[in-house]
Amino acid sequence: MEENESVTLEEMYDILMRDEYKKFREEHDVKLVTLEDGTRRLSRIINGYTVDHLPLLYRHIEAEEMLVRDFDDEAWRDLGYRSYAYYKLYELWKRPLVWANPLNEKNSVIDGRIAKEGDDRLFFEWDLGYIIDYLRDKDLNAFADNPPKYTASKRDYLDFGGVHSWRTITRDYSAIDKKIDNGGCFDLDDYKLVKEYDAACLRENLVIISRLIEAKRSAELLRMLQSEWPTLKRWKIEMDDMSNDEIEEFEEMLMNGFDDLLEQWDAETPHEEGPKVKAEPFEFITDQCRKEGKVEAVEVELRAAAKGTAVAMWKTIRTNEALGYLSTKDVAASKIYKALTAYFGDLPYNERNFRDARNKR
């Protein structure tokens, strides 16, 4: 046997499927699947490499699989941008499992094969900084393109007004990073160290988005977060582990600490010479509105109302109905809502809110 001969991924699979690991496989729903080309893979990646109390063999299998999976693979997407996870991965990548040579094991008699973590790979081909930057940029690009709406699995019966989940650009993992940098081991309890809302992280990520995409988009996201903050704060969304002082500190920075960036981004954003008028008027504009030349005025009112509440939108609709400029009286609320979002973009409330608001004055 050659010194430091690496344990192959296939050999690790074979060991994992032995009876010794049966209890672990059942407890964590760990399975192997065979792909069309005949290669084997874990049925899912559970990010076990970040948790040191899971079997060393399993953590190395996950780490080695990440090396052969494409960056667009589900495993990488699920991992997202969590720098501490990449530090743990890097430790496993640089110290792969190798077969022990029984002749070189002092004070031991080996009956069978033993694998252990080897010395650092001298020429490890992946650069950790590149991985982190690349995946961070992918996450920020995806977030800026389509910020996800907030959903609370334990509060599905509640409606939070359609606010977004901001963790991609507000979360701070630095406390976990610092612990690992100082030689500590990550544990699931360490998630308590994560700050959900950190102004410095928000600033850094918005600046990156302004470089990756455009300044205008960063300004839009910041103003969107500022407008949603009262709802986020009222319901303490993702704030269970934050003190009142920490919440107030973030609020102060959010509302007043980004003026310099907004000024810079607004200056970098080309000004449009006038509102862009769509080729076709809004779906429920009446012939009377067209004849009186009020189409643009009505659409300006609707566009402004689209930034407010559902009740305010219905007031605008009813006013223009009374003037004969809109014909929505006998139209289902769901159809009106879809027409509004198609024409004016996403609304700050969902279809159910819009439907319920129809009967409010």
C-alpha cells in the first residue's frame, strides 16, 4: 500500500452502506442513488460537514461530492452564501481521508483497513476566496432579480402584508466565522450567533449589487426595505434573538445611515425624460376616459396608489369609476389584481388583502 493513498469516493460509499452505519443512515434518511451514467451519489446533501459530531466518513463524502457537483447543482444552491460552511468544507477538502499503512502505525496493530485524515493537500486546486466570492455574487444576483417573499412555516395562518425575506443581504455570520478562525468547532447551537439584521452587512451587500447589476437596483432594494421595515418590526419578523436596543440601532442605520449611498446611486441613475406610457392603456380604462384624454392622468393615479395600501387602491378605483373612467364594478377582484400587477408591477399586498379590502371604505 502506498503512503497516504486516498480513499476514493466509491470506497467511502461502500463503507457507508455497511451495517455499522445503518442506524446513522436511518436516523438521517441517508440514501445512495445511481445516476444514468452508473455513478453513485447521495440522494441529498444535508450540509453535515458543518457539524462535527456527525460521522467523519459522512462529512468527507459530502465534501468530496461537492467537488464533483456543478455550482448550479441543488446542493450548492441550498448551501447559499454561508462563509463558515465553506471554511469547514475547506478543512475537509485539504485533509482528505487516506488509507493508513499498518507498517507505519507505531504503537498499534491493525487488523483490517483503517482510514484517517491525511496531511494537507499540497496543491489543492480550489481557492476558497474564489468559491466564497463566486457563490456570494450568485446569491446576491438571484436576490436582486427576484427577492423572495417572507413565509413563516409556524404562522401560515397569518398574512404579513407581502413583505420580503431580507436575510440574504442583512444576515451577519461573522461571529461563527470568528469562532472557527480561532480553532473552534461549529455546532447547530451556533446559529444563535447569527445576526439577522446587520447594517454593515446590508451596506456591503448593496454596494456589491450596485456593482454587479446597477446602482438603480440597489437604491430600489434599500427603499423597499425601508418601506417594509414598520411591518417587519411590528411582527418582529426574524427578530426573536434581537434585543430592543439592537432593533432600534438597526432601524436608525437603515433609515438614516445610507443617505450617502442613495445620493451616489441616484446620481449614477440616468433620469428618464418623462413617464413611459405603455402602448395599450390599462385594461379597464373606458372609452369615455379615452375620449376626454384622461388616460394618462388616471394611470398616474393608479401607479401612485400601487405603492400604498389595498384600501387606498380601491378608493382610487372607485373615484375613477364614479367619473366614468374605469369599468371594474362587476369584475372579480382577482382579475383586477392580476391586471394591476401585470401593468404596474408587484403590489405591496397580496391578492387576498386586495380582495378583502374591497368592502372597506
